[in-house]
Amino acid sequence: MNRLFTWISLKNNKRVVIPLAIIALVSYILMGTDIFGLIDNFNRHLMLDMQFVYSGNDFYNTLNSLDSLEVTAYLYIHLVDYFFIFSFYPMLTFLFDYINKHQSNIVLLPILAMIFDLLENIVIDINLLASLPKFFGSLAGIFTILKFSILIISGMLIVINIYINRKKNVKA
């Protein structure tokens, strides 16, 4: 674990963080717009990834309701989402490391959220291509809840740590 913290601290510099931020921003914009016309007819409200809570039944009802064009669009969105996942969460990890001055296990929260986001996407993608047993729909729902919960907790901890660091700097 110590080697992970050391590696994060060593890689935490502008040459790494700025490209990650740019990739995350561009991929987020691509997922949210119809720039390439790939997702013109796709109802984003059907995206399970954007819902905080859904059941295994919701998972299967939603994915089974998609036509072939919508399945293709969902897979394209997830392709871009993988770029987002592998840029946003590491960037967030480096932000946590910077805010906490290389002294906290809090840097692991974005990595944990990244793992849950990846697992969620993989389960959805596999089910879009070939049906999985019902258990996996519930599992994807749990991954989604954990992803969002960890991100919310992470955001709160960032604000708290910035506040604490400002208090320390004012007293110094």
C-alpha cells in the first residue's frame, strides 16, 4: 500500500494531471452531446449509469427495451465513458493527494469509485451483447450506488479538507 501512495505522489504533477483533466472534460462533453451524431436517437434517460438507484428488474427491463440502434449508441457512449473513467478518477486521486499533502488514505476513494464504475459498465456492456443471469442486474445496481456514494463522500471530503487546510494556513 505504501508503494501505491509513493507512486501517486511521484506522478502527481502538471504534466500528468492536466492531460487527464483535458481527456476527462472532452470525453464528458462527447458523452453529453451529439457531436458525432452517433447518439441522435438515444434517450439518455434510459442510461442506467446516470441513475442513482435501480433494481435488477429495472436493469433488465431497460436494456431489453432498447432497439439495435440504441444498443449500438449505448456501447458507443460506454466506449467514450472508459476514456472518462481512466482519466477522471486518476485526476481526482491526484487532487486528493495534493489537498491532503501526501498524508492520507483518502486518495483511495476515487480509485474505489473507479473500480465500481468499471464493473458497472462491464456488466451493462456484457448484457447489451449477451444476456446475463438476473443476479448481474442487481449487482450492476449495487455498483452504481457505490460509485455515486463514494463520489459524493469524496466531494464532501474535498470541501472539508480544503476548509481545514485554509484554517491551518491562516493560523500559520
